[in-house]
Amino acid sequence: MFRHKNTVDLKEENKKTVVIKDASLVGATAISTPKVVTPKTDTEMIKELLEKNLKWSQIIYEQNRKINNKLMWSAIFSWFRVLLILVPLILAAWFLPPLLKNLQNTYGGLLGGKTVSVEPNTKSIDQLMKLLPLDPAKQEQLKALLK
């Protein structure tokens, strides 16, 4: 997946010695002295590769931890969103029928459903007449007017 610039095949490295010219002397009039680098042994190469592998593994682990954290919060907020929608619906189903029944009883005549009697309640009128300071003749007149 990743190709590193400084990787050399182990088989080729063991066959030859690598010659690197000194960069400060390149292009100078004097003869440059080549630096001879001895090839690394297999154990050193394996150790270097293991260290690189460990660093990459740590980077990937940190990325995975962040992604896992974001996924967890995403799941929590999606459940919160579902509850935000369902709770009002459940509360409406719970409290709305009694309110609708009360509205139907109150405004049933206007909606064409239940007819409400227009007859006055005689018991309440009698109680009201007892509270008012009227003589009996006036009370009879008032009852006749209300009926």
C-alpha cells in the first residue's frame, strides 16, 4: 500500500556495497571521495522494519479510537433523535382522547354531532332564585321569562 523512498531489496543489498557520494563535493573541481556504506545485516533490517511497523500500528490505533468515539456519539444522538420524535407522539396518544371527548361534549352541537338541549336547568334556576332577594311574584315572572 505505501511505498517508501528509502527501501532497498534485502537480496540486492547483501550482494553489493552501496556507494554514496558526498553531496557537498558534487560538482566541485576536486575529486569527490565516495563514502562506502556497509550493508545492514538481516537482524538490523528486521529491527528497523519492526519499529516502522510499530509506529504505523500506533497511528492506525489512534485513528481507529477516534473513529470509534465518533461512531458511538453518532449512535447516541440517533437514538436521542428517535426519542425526540416518539415521546411527543406517545404523550399525544395518551392525553389526546380525553381532551377530544371533552371538546366533543362542549362543541358537539356546532359540529353536527351530539345535540345539546337548549332547555334551561330548572334546578339551577330555582337555586339562583333563592339567592336573589326577590319577592315570590317577581320570581314567578322571572321563571316565565326564562322558559
